Amino acid sequence: MKKTFLILTVVAIAMLTPKTSFGWGRKGHQLVAEIAFKYLDDSTKAKVKHYLGKLSIEEAGTWMDDMRSNDYYRYMSTWHYVDVSKDSVFHVTAEHNAVTVLNSAIVSLKHKETLKDRQIKEYLLLIFHLVGDLHQPLHTGYPEDKGGNTVQVSAPNYSGNLHSFWDTEILDAKNITIDSCVQYYSTLSPKELKSATTINVLKWMRESRSLLDSVYNFKDNTIPPAYEDANAVIVQKQLLFAGLRLASILKEVFNNG
């Protein structure tokens, strides 16, 4: 495929509507980028940094969210998530969402010899961010509550919507860092490690969606401490897997012969 980022955006612009959700917040997306680079070889790191130019890997991870305030990039507003009703099953269509855009970006970069450096950078920015978004369960959530954006909850030190709680609050409340995420790596079995490093965007989305029962496992809009403890483990695993999978994509793209 020789489809470029610019072609993708022109096709998408007429069909998009704005949404308020973000994915992981700055800290989470930066962690995904940092985890990916922890498990990358020096050659791949150098190639990625070459195309990113002056942008750091952390800035690459947050770029799509940073551009939300720029009207020019409004066409990307629905690229961050996949909404599927609770009793429905996701099917790939021509719609531009996190699954289809991420898949398209990966395929396009596999043909990077046909692209200009600027286009390679644009695809990298999409991949850095969307891999993270797909591992935030509420980015594979329900349109009925806009991925948890309309669900108001309260916790001992938080009052706001469920989506934001997962984006940022749980990371801060439980002090989730790259070290705590990487510690989870040592607990993975060979089978889990293979799954964690295999590139399969649709599978990643379904894994995230399978976690929604845990996400909504509270009563009366109140988040108890036990909920935070249990789901902090899920967050650490999802961030680790996102970083490992981002690393797998970058290795395949820049070391494909």
C-alpha cells in the first residue's frame, strides 16, 4: 500500500465528530514510549530518533493529544478510540478509528522506502500515541457513556469522570512508574511474553475491551481503595504491554531486511 498520511486525513475529515476523552494522560503516554525504548536495540533507537528530529520520544507519545487544541488537527479527534456498544462485537470497517488508523500507519511504514522523511515522522507520531490509547480499556468502551466520560465517580482524593480517573488519577494515586511497570515483566511466562510482543492490533483492542468488567466494577459511583489496588495492577500490565508492542512495531518497521 502506498497510502500516505495526507491521503488518510483528507478521506477522514468529512466524517469526524469531536470527543472529550484522552488516553492515559501525558504520564501514561510518556511511560509507553520510555518502556518501548528500554526494550529496543540501539540501531532501531537511532533510526526512530532520526525521523522524529527535534521531538523527544516522550513528546512523540503525547503529540496527538497536544494537537487537540489546534483546529487544523480536528480531523484526528475520533482516531483515539473505538466505541462499540456493550452487547455488540467490533468489526473492521472503512471508519477511521484507533484500530484502522493504527493498522494503516503500520502497513504504510513497512513501505517506508516509498515515503518522504516527513511522512515517516507523521506515521511514527500516530503509532507512538495510538498503541498507548488502545491499551487504555475505556478507549475500547461504550458509546452510550462516551467511554466513561459521562460516568461521574468519586474516590478518597478524586471527583470527576471515570475516563479521567483511568487516564491520570489511578497512575498518580498508586504512583505507577516505569520501574513498577517493568517489574511486571519478570512475572510473564514465555507464552505471555510472546503474546505481549506479537503485532496484532485487533487482538490488542479485544484484550483491552475484555477488561471493561473490571473498569466498571464499583457501586453507587464510588471508587473504593480496593478498586484502585486491583486495577493498578491492570494499568501496569497494560502500559508494559503497550510499550513492548510499540517496540515490536518499531523493530519490524526498521529492521525488516
